[in-house]
Amino acid sequence: MSAAAGLKAATVKHPDAMAPLIRILDELREITRFAGRDDLGSRLSMVRARVGDPRVRLVVVGEPKNGMSTLVNSLVGASVSATDSDLSVPVIVEYGPEPTATLVRSVDGRTERQPVDPLDPGPAISGFGVIRAEFTQPSSLLADGVVVMDAPGTRGADNTTTSMIAAADAVLYVTNASTELTVDQIAYLQRIQQICPTVICVLNKIDQFSHWSHTQQRNRELLDAAGLGFAVAPVSAELHRQAGLTGNYQRDIESGVPQLIDHLRDYVVARADSVALEAAVQDIRLVSDHLGLTLRNEVESLRDPRMRAEITDKLVRARDDAEQQRQRTSNWQVTLVDGSTELMADIEHDLRHRLRSLVRDAEAEIMQHDPARRWKEFGTDLDARICEAVEENFVMAHYRSVELSEQVASKFLADNRAAPLPNMRLENPGEVLEQVQSLEPLESAKARVGQQFLSALRGSYGGILMVGLVTSILKMSLVNWYSIGAGVLLGINALWDERKNLKARRRAEAKVAVARLMDDVIFQVSKESRNRLRAMQRVLRDHFTEIAGDNAKQADEALRLAESAYQKYGDHSGDRIKQVDGQLGKLRGLREQADSLAV
């Protein structure tokens, strides 16, 4: 038995600190019942259960194959989560003096609990109808008052994972140390923060990737740029598991898991009251805003029955506008599609224009000098100018993307104009240009002394022969001073012509090499640019589609509640108005109390 088996589970959330929150939540639930908002009441019930639990609920989420299950096993010190199975169910682990395992099943619409072997729960978990698996373990971390929940691995938010995040006090988001956070992952983390403000990013598998420190730094920069001040903890759950089997303390420290556990104890468990308070106040504010909107719409329709038709028409128009945005191509979609098409064309034209200017400058420099003399220096300088042009092109793409986002956002209300845009700028243009071949060497630059000697010899031979024949008429020999002089002059002239032809050939070859290099650059850079612009377009499309859908839902709900209130209380509107005004005043008071607790 573990040494932790003799410990007792700690109470880390003090009842006296949680009592004001519980009272506010109970009163808010009464207002939700009065307003007919059962959906908000269900959320408050979940928040109350979380606040009333004296322990800290820690949920582990992330994409599949990132080592979440291995990390959970490392945190609790036991194999409670399957690491080699494609079938994944929620796992909840809490403190107990003895290891136990219980499966919660759904059988014919009923929920049943089935105890199983805690040392080998895998076969039972893979059975039909398993909703979740519950374990108890004598772990020191669990004894400190932590409940660990392993969410099913998924590449996007689903109802099960979202519900587990809403029921948690803190979230461990597990990523892979091989690559930095993507735009979709940053957006998902932003959604998580709206549900649970205490989040720790875990960079797993650092033993497999030597560049993990660069990935950690890059993730910090991306999180800061997105306004997410999350810690990034590097760990290797597999290294921790191996160190536990061999008893190697040094490898255990290298795994980073002990440091992560210490961080949880210092910044989550030790601050359990403030962590729970921050999360609960965030939920209270959100619910209060929705309740206030619902009650104000109702009292407005009741206070002046003559305005009922006008209010109803207004809500119908709002619903129709939101529905049109969601169901068919609307103005913002046209703006996005047209703007993206124009942006891609403009960026492509700008890139070609910049590179054509470089080609013209390079050709002018080639014509001024013999390219064979400083071909390497010329290639290095040309590479630097290409990198600069590509970087400027991507900077232009970034700012044009921001402008496009603002144009699309102008079709919505001012509160809905912020969109999580990916960064189009290049920090290292060499990464895009890695596939581009270097500037080709000049074949004609190689020294050809023999060829030049033969050209001079042919010119000399012709001069000697022509002048010798002429002077032979004067009874002189074929080879004489005149024919020798003529041979020397014509040989020098032939050598000069040969050198001029070689220089012209080198210039033509240099121009062809530059043109080929630019074709490769355009091919590679255009592909990367188009990929980034398409990713930007998808991000904007998903962001504003979600806004359009939310607008439609809010309009439908507000319209339904306003008409229901008028039909139900039309003959007794005065009494109902007094009741609603009283609930609004009570709601404002509860909101102020919650804000005072958060100070």
C-alpha cells in the first residue's frame, strides 16, 4: 500500500468563504425560475455543485495522442486511464484509502453502477453503454483535496468535454511538444477561458523533441498575443512513468511532472478559495446579464400594451436578420468571399511585382560587370533582397487581412467585431524559401585557356598566311617580318573577340539563372501565401458564422419570452410589472455583491 494511504482527503475550499457565493447562486436560481430560464438555472446548479465541493476539480483535456491519459496516470500514481485504446470515456479519480473502480452504465434508459477490478478495468470499460469510469486511489495529490478528471480526447469541443470543463475549477490543456499551438487551438483555449478562467497549458513529450524549449517559448508568445496569460508547463509523462518503475529520481525531475504537481499545489490547491471565487463570479456575471435582458424585454412589453406590436415587430425583424445570416449568403459572407479573392490576387501581384523589380535590378547589375568575377557575392546579396521582398509581402498580407476582418465585422454590432486572426507576418523568411534551389553556378565562368590559345593561334595563322602570300609576289619568303607582325595583330584581335563572346555568354547565362531562381521563389512563396490566406478566411468564416447563429438564437428566445409574458399576464400586467421590477432590483443587488467578492 502506498504511504499516502494513511492520509485523509483535505478540505481546500473553506465553507465560510464559499457561503456568500452559495447564497448568491441560490437566489439567482430563484430568479431564473421566475424568468422561465431553465437553461440558466441548470448552469447555476452546476456552478453550485462545483462551489459546494470542498475539493479542487481538475480536468485534463486535449487532442488525441498527446499523452493525456499517461499524464493523468502520472498525476494520480496509478493506471486509471487507458493509454493504448482508441475507445475513450470520461475518467474521474478521487482520494480513497484503497484503490477501487466503478463503471457508470446506461442500461435501458437507467443508470447503473458496476464495481470492477481496479487493477485491470480496461476490458470492462470497453463494454457497451459505459458513460464514465470512477476511481479512488491513495494518492498524495488526491489526498491534498484534488479530484482529477480525464476528458475524452477530441479534436474539437463536444458536449461531454464542455460539461466537464464547466464542472471543473481548473483545466490542464495538454499539447504536443513537436509543434506550436495552432490558430484553432488558440481559439479553443479562448472558449475554455470563458467557461473556466484557471487554465494551465501542459507541453507533453519533451523527451521526444529536442526543440521543446523553442516550442514552449513560442506558445507563450502566442498565448500572450491572444490575451491568454496561461502558464506553459513542459513535462514528459512517459519519462515520469519510467522513472517510477526504475526509482530513478534524477529522471523523474527531468520529466517535469513533480514540478507540475508542485505548481498545482502552490497556485491551484493553495488558492482554492480564490480560484473557485473567480470562476463562480464569472458565471454569475454571465447569467446576470442574460437574466437582465430577459426581464427587461418582458417588462417593456408589459408596461405599455400599445407598444406590444412595435416590440414584437422589432424582435421579429431581429430574428429574421439573424436567421438570414445563418441560412443563406448574406452581406458579410459576400464581403468575406469577395475580399478574400481580391486579397489573394493583390498579394500575388505584389509578390510578382517585387520579384520582377529584383530581376530588372539584377540584370542591370549583370550588364555593368562581368558576372563571373563576384558570382557568389552576387547570389548572397540577391538572396538577402529576395528574403526582404518576401517578408514585406507577408507583412502587407497581414495588414490587409486585418482590414478585411474590420470590413466584415462592420456588418455586425460593435460588440461582435473582434476576430482571432492568424499572424500572416514572417519571422524567418528562410523557412518558406528552404525548398528553393540556390543560384546556379556559371558554367561559362570556368577558365578555358586552351580554347583561348587556339583562337589566338587561328587568328595568327590566318594573318601570316594572307600577308605571306601577298609579300611572296615581291620575292619574299612566306614567313617574314611583315607576315609575323600581321599574325601577331590578328591573333590578339581573335583573342579579344573570344573574351568578348565569353563575357556575353556569361551575362546571358546569368540572366537565365536569375530568372529560374525567381520562378522557384514565386512557386514556393505563392503556395505558402495562399495557404495562410485560406486559413485566415476559414477563421473569419467560422467566427462570424458563430456570431450570426448566436444572434438568431437570442432573437428567437427573447421573442418567445416577450410574447409568452404578454399572453400570460396581459390582464394583470400591473402586478407582473411590480414583480419583474422587484426581481431586476434583486438581480442588480446580487450582481453588486458578486462583484464585491471578486475585488
